[in-house]
Amino acid sequence: MRWGIIGCGDVTEVKSGPGFRKATGSQLVAVMRRNGALAADYAKRHGVPRWYDDADKLIADPEVDAVYVATPPDTHEHYALKVAAAGKPAYVEKPMARSAAECDRMIAAFARAKLPLYVAYYRRRLPRFLKVEELLKSGGIGRLTGVTYRLTEPFHRKDGMWRIDAASAGGGHFLDVGSHALDLLDYLVGPLSGVAGHAANLASSYAVEDAVSLTFRAANGAPGTMACNFASATRDDTVRLTGTEGEVTFAVFGPDPVKFEHAGGVETFDLPHPPHVAQPLIQTVVDDLLGRGVCPSTGESARRTSLIMDQALSSYYGGREDAFWTRPETWPGRRKG
């Protein structure tokens, strides 16, 4: 499977790009960046045969079988529709798009073309989270009775660049990092339903949200809560899956070992990430395209996460079905003064 990358920036240096070269049955044959000099430099350093400064030329390259869209969210739909029109599968960075409405148009285009669409929620195939899945499926915690997640970061003290620009990101850090957590919960205990949420900007100079809380139900009906505070003095990253026979605790982003507490004591599982964290998921994409496996992260599953984020943020932005990023002065939830 011969791949081309649109947007060979930072995320492709270690996390994802090498995975397309190292996955079995996969080759990286072309990269694109609007700055041709940077694209050429990337190609030279990573041993990629061709580079482009025009996405259309990469998409049209007859030696590119599938395309990885690794640009900010505001261009995901734009490039994905071009890839579908060219008759090629796509693998799109997370979050899938700025809103579920954009996701829907992407899904529809690939469905019409009878082509697969994948999304880079790579935690679905990392060893530490597969261990959590194993503990759940084996009945180790008994019946799931509660889900909690708390994420706090002092991001109000940092320059988030495009990640805090609604026009580029579709929101704030909640879309960038919160989406990873929501997708992982979707995979482990979902699909999630009964979502209700609230967002606010309480301490940050930018216009997008810096605090979000939501409630939901897991697939078996267990209640869940998620609280994200990106204007916190402290850091926390803790998921608790509580059951009738035990509890699993783990971090979505941190390296802490998975902890399993039960009547017999406490077990920990230290399972470091691989060098290129997206490679295990990329392998499932390649296997799916070659007819020898199934990828667990698709446009349909990623759309569920985007819809949940819309539901949590809708009141802050005064709706998310339209181009809400063009009317920040009307956002009801925007902090005044």
C-alpha cells in the first residue's frame, strides 16, 4: 500500500510518519507541504522518493494508493473530499473535523465512492489500552457501574497556536486532546449516549473554551462524567472504570502504569508506548486495505466523538451546525471582559 502525506509537519516526524514506512505491506512514497523547501527537507530526511507543494498533485499521483491528511482540522473536510473524488482511501488526523456536520459530509463522500475512511485515533491499538480492554472483557471488574475522567492542565499559560483558534481547530484544547479521551471511552465502554455538557472560558485570554464538563451513559447504562480544565494550576489525567468486582485506573496521556484493584489486591501493568505511537493503528489500516484485517477507527466511530464534543460545546458557541467560528461576537458562552 503506497501512501502520500498531505501536511508533513510535526505530528508526522515521529508519531505517525515513520509508521507508514515501517508497517508491513506499506510504503511512504510522497509527501506534501505548502512550503516546498520544508517538504523537500522532510523527504530527504525520511527517505521519501517524491515531494510536492501542491496537494492536488500528490492526490493525483498514480503511484499514491492512499492519502494521509495530517493538516489542522479546518482543512480535513476539504482534502478528504478531494481524495474521495480521486477514488482513493483516506486516513485523517484527529479530531476528524471541526464539527459533526463536516464529518457527515466526509462520510457521505466516501460512502458514495465506496471507499474506506479512517481516523487517527491511535490509542485504540496501544498496548496499555488493550490491557484495559482485556480486563473489562474478562470480567475482572465485574459489571461496569461508573466511569469518571478528570483532565487538568495549565494550558492558559501557553501559546496554543492553531489549537485555540476556532477557525482552525473547531474549538480549544478540548477538541485537540479531549477528543482522544472521548474516543478511547467510546472504544472501551461505548458507544456513549445521553450526553449533556457545559463549557466556559474562565481564565484564558483567547476566545474559545478553557473548561468543559459533561455527563453520559456507557453502553451498558453505567453513568459517566468527564471534566476537562485547561486553566488549572495543577495537572491530572485519571480515568476510573469502576465495577462490582474491581476498578481499573489509568491515564490517557501520561505513562503511569495501568492499575487494577480487586478483592485479591492491586496489580499494575507497565506497558510503554512503542517508538511511533500511531504505527499499530496504521498497521490495521494497511491490513484492512489489503483485505487481511479490520481497522477499529473509522469515519463512523470518529464521528461519534465529534458529535459528543458538539453536544458539550453547543451552548458555548450558540450552535455548531453552521460556520460558528465566523461569528465569535455572538458566542453566548464567551467570557466577557
